[in-house]
Amino acid sequence: MAFRVETVLLGPDTEQYAGEGQAPLGIAAIAEASRRAEALGFDALTTPEAGHDPYLPLVVAAEHTRRITLGTNVAIAFPRSPMATAQVAWDLQRLAAGRFRLGLGTQVKAHNERRYGAPWSAPPGPRMREYVQCLRAIWASFQDGKSPVYFEGEHYQFTLLPPFFNPGPIEHPHVPIDLAAVNRYMARTAGELCDGLRLHPISTFRHTRDVIVPAIADGARRAGRAPAQIELIAAPFLATGRNDAEVETAKQALKQRIAFYASTPAYHSVLEFHGWMDTAEQLHRLSRAGKWKEMATVVRDDMLEEWAVIATWDRLAATLVERCRDYAGTLLLDLPPALSRDDARVAEIVQELKRA
């Protein structure tokens, strides 16, 4: 099968996962990276919310590209009201001439309350379901202000839109929503209400096939939709290098990233699926103690095989196809620095995936 291929703008690196900070932003660098991604043949460019606002860089990217899709991967929903998210998504859809996709995630309770200073008023699944429904109602009202579509739920309400505050219709009013998911409930919600599901890389290949894919199909059937209508966007962990020695080095760096995510209790359902709860609890204890660098030693090689695509550069595309072809329609490549600087090699990998 042929894949759509995405890449990342301003994605976190190994040093950031190890608690050593991150590189500063620059408008010129964002513009150049956006142009380059389009020139290399990528179908989409995405921005995370990993210490910076995920929307602002896409304004620059929209100005400096013409073809490539632009999306958040992902914006955190609950610290922003549905109206705040609806407005920025609507503006980006206008600026990008219909090329914007809104990727949404929940983050965990502690980060919502203690980092964002936002209330955690109810379980995330039911709240996100209403959040998506409320967004759709707001956008419908933006497009046709004379016939507003209001929404009243348990967690969110939208019942007022004076003409003064309506940004007005746009040429491409359908803003695709991709929902980040690790568990069954959120995957079912994506299948029922959304255009796509952004698979967190912490979901192993086996967990994705056995848990996530069936849940998407269940949600789609509940809404009378075909499961194939929901785009599954995979972002597998990569351990890659020019040769076997570089791959081994990359595997050790990748363990730092995996340990960061696997320490989070909200993702422990994946580790429980594999029978790795002792590891999950050990990683959580180390994270609470701030021992970020020590965490990488807890991730074993057999675990890495379940999580990651491990291959030399010349075998990377073929291995990605082999591991992901059963379920994913889109692949997000978060390439290591050495590979990402090799334009010819990156373009070759992208084209190979698009021809698969």
C-alpha cells in the first residue's frame, strides 16, 4: 500500500527528553524548514506542543508552502476553550487555503492542573467527545451565521455568537480533526466523530493491531461509517543509522525517549498489555525522583523490538512498510538529525514509502 508521509517541525530531541532543555525558535528557520519539507516530497508538516505553542509556527509554514498539509501533532485541548481552539483552527484553515488539520490530545491530569493551570473537571474521554462536538457546532455557525448551530453538553456549552464575533465563512469549512489515542475509549471516539487518529508512538505494533484498530472500527460502525474513512496516522519510534554500529547507538538514544513516555501512568495500559507493569512502575518512580537519564537503562532490547522500527538507512523504508502496512495509511517520520540533513536520502525514503 502507498502511504502518505508526514514530518515534524520543532520536534523534541534526545536532550530534551533527558531534561536538558531545547533549542530556541526562529522565524527564518521555521520558514526554511517548511519549504524544505515540501521540496523533499512530504505530504504533511506537523507541529507538537512540547514547550512551544503548536499553532504559531504553522502561520509561518502556511505563508512559505503551497501544497503540503499542515497540522498540530498535537494541540492540548482542555487548557483551551472550544471557542479558542475553533477560532485559531478556522484562521489557519483560511490562511492555509484548506490545508490545515487539527490534531487534538488531552494530556494527563497532573499536566493540565499543575503545568497549564487548567481544571480537570471530569474523565478525559467524555470531555473530549463533547469538545469535538462543540467544535463542529462552532464551525458550522461560523460558516452560516444566520443559522447558528448551538451545542449544550454536560461539560461544554456554545449558545451565543453575535455577528460582531463571527469571523465569517471560508472556502474550505471542513476542518479535519485527528484525535490522539492510546486507549480504547478515545480510539472509539475517533472512529465515531473524527477524520483521523494520531497514534501515540508508545502504542506498540501489537497493541495497535489488537486494541486500537478494533476500537476505531467499533466507533465507526456505531456512527454508520466505514472504518476505512478514518485515517490512522502512525508515528513509530525509529532507531536508524548508516550502518549497524550507528543503529546500536540510536537504539540507546531511543530508549531515553521511550522511557520518558512509558513512565506516565496514563500510558501504562500499553505496558500492561505486554505484561510489563513492573517496568512501568519502576520508570514512574524514577521520573518522580527526577532521574531522567537513569530511566533509559530500564528499557530492554526485547521491549525496543515491540516499539521501534530498527533498520539502517537503506532498509528504513522497507522496514517501515513491513511493520505498518497492516493498519496505517499515513506515516509520520521523526528522523534523527544526521539523516534529516541528507536531502537526497530523505527524498528517496519518502518516495519509496509513497510508492509502497
